[in-house]
Amino acid sequence: METLRKHLSVDQWMLFGGSWGSTLALIYAQTHPNRVLALLIRGVFAMRRWEVEWLYQLGASHIFPDYWEDFVAPIPEVERHNLIEAYYRRLTGSNSEVQMICARAWSCWECRLLKLVPDLNMVATRVFNDQSKWPLAFAKIECHYFVHGGWLDSDDHIFKGVEKIRHIPAAIVQGRYDMVCPLQTAWELHKLWPEAELHMIQLAGHSSTEMGVTSKLIQITDKFAVMLKKDQ
């Protein structure tokens, strides 16, 4: 991101990211706070081990046991004590057929959980379209980062760096029923960073396309645009 900023000759900018994008935005802001005018993050993910395991080992599995069965199906029971490692071996293996089976199972699991009401048409189009290579790219990239802990130096890396960014105008938008990145992370971040507005969208999950989330993101973006224009 910093290389891109320099390439574009942008002195300062506002960061807007959701899910893994919120992780990148927070880490970038903590590394280059003088370059960030404002922060808008959604569906907050701090790359802590429990957050990853909530989705891919034990947590969301209790709420969606039917979808979970489809997710674990490609993995033998003897390997299910560490599903991320088991998936990683297959996604990076040499068998292209196994790669795609696992990529679709991985992507289907997460896509089914994106919204408060699962969008099964979207899942069918995005995941099970025979012409699409998106599931393979999506699953490989996610799993690669998760296996390596995002290359962060500690499990609470983002939380330890909050003091560096408390002066930056910020807002957090979070669906109350987010099953991909549970509300707990956004709540803990807000407690450490009370200056950051926390907007809980009551009838929403993780997706930015859910009506309440989309409208709130637009509202806050417009507000920041006015604020930043006045500061110029």
C-alpha cells in the first residue's frame, strides 16, 4: 500500500477496508499514521488465532452444522483436528482435481455465511461455475495467510498498536450477526479506541452489500468527505 501511495504521488489518504481489508487498513495506519486522514473499517478482522479458528475449526460450525458437514467432507476425520493445515496441504498439492474440490468446499462455506440470510444464488454463481477459477484463488490466498498467521509478530499485534492511531478520525461498521468476523473483535477494538465510532447494524451479517451496512458506509463516507474537504 505504501509503495502504491508513493507511485501515485498521494500525500495522504483515507483508508476504507472490510474483513481482510480492515486488517490491512489497521496495520498500514499503525505503520504510517502520518499518511492516514481517516479510517472506515467494516467486518473487523484482527488476525487473532481464535478468530481464524472460530470460522475454520470450532465456532460457526455450531450455528451452521449442515453447511459445516459440506466443509469438512473433503478432509478425512483423522486430519480434522487442524482443518486449516489439512486444507493447505491439498490446496497447494499437485492434484488439480483435489485442489478444486477443496477450493469449492472452502469458498462455499464462507460464502454461505456472508449474509444474515444466505444468498445461495450467489454461492452457485460464484463457487460452482465451472468456468470460474475464483474459488481456487480465494481459498489458496486465504489459507496461505491463515497458516502463516498473517506474518504478524504476535497474536494481538493490531490491538497493541491502537495507541498509534487514536488521533485519526475513524468509524467501525459491524453487522451484529456477522458469522465470518464476529462482533467481539469490533467491540474490543472500540473499547480500546473509544474515539472510533462503532455502528452496529442490527439486521446484518458480514457482507457490505446488505442494505443496512451499505447505507451506513455511504453515510459515513459522505461525512468524512465533507470533514476532510473543510480541513484542506
